[in-house]
Amino acid sequence: LLLMSLLLGACSTMPGVPVQLRPAQSELLPFVFNGRVATPHNGERTSAGVRWTHRGVEDEILLLAPFGQTAARIFSNEQGVLLEASGKEYFEQDAETLTERVLGWHLPLSGMRYWVLALPAAGTAAVIERADNGQVKVLRQDGWEINYTRYATEMPNSLPLRMHMSRDGMEMQLLIDEWEI
């Protein structure tokens, strides 16, 4: 009985499942996350569930209604961006133009695929402010300011869980519930 209680006590102090960390380099690895996005629109705050799958040059973003139904699907690849919503399909060369036209707010997809990982997007200058623990606190790039307010752990390369993005009066809050890297 004493041996069994010692073994059970030892098991309870073992570390849990390791937290996934973001890539150290700015090269984008495939990722998937589930979360929520909220943005002010026409004087009201709109929100939706979000599931984002990134693979190579392809991104698929599902915007989900409260009970999990797909309200809109955004698919991006080298040919352009397709948005499906309310039984209709819309196509543009970039996500910013397309989401502004169809949804009323623009999604900076080319930068966001990096910013969700707390990395600067490739090809343009960025200003980064870090917290005392080395985590990115604020990232400014392409006119956007991204404030990271919560991470999975205190480790410098932990994945972000909450960020607030703003540019020219446009605001967006992203809350990430689950990561797969």
C-alpha cells in the first residue's frame, strides 16, 4: 500500500503534455487553429468561430456561426482568393479587397498567416516590442499594429492565444483556443 501511494504521488508530479511552440524561424510551417474572431462592424460588435488551416501557399479559413455551421469559407492560393457565403461565391486576387467587399471588413491574410504565430511577415519592415520574458508584445507592420495579450505559456517561443489587431480605425480581436503545428 505504501509503495502504491508513492508511485501514485510520483505520477501526479510528472509534467503534463508538452505545449507546442511556434517555429523559431520566420519560415511558415503548416498550422491549424480553432478560435474566435470579433470585430466592430456598423456600430455593433460581430463575432464568429474560426478554424484556420494553413498549408504551404494555401489557406482555408472557416467562419463559423454560433452552433458550428460554416457561415463563410475563405480559400486562398496562388491563383487568388475565393469566398463562399450564403450560397454564393466571390473571387478576387487578394483577401483584403474580397473580404472588404463581401463582409464589410478587410482581412490582411498575407500578413496574418505570420502574425498569428507572432512572427513578422516576410518582405516588409516590421517593428517588434518584446516583453521582459522575450515574447512579442507588439508587432507593427504594413500599417497594422498587433498587440499580443496572452500566450500559451511564459516561454519566449510559446504560441499566442490572444491578439488585438488595428489599422486606420479597423479593429479585430482573435482568440485562439487550440493550436496544431
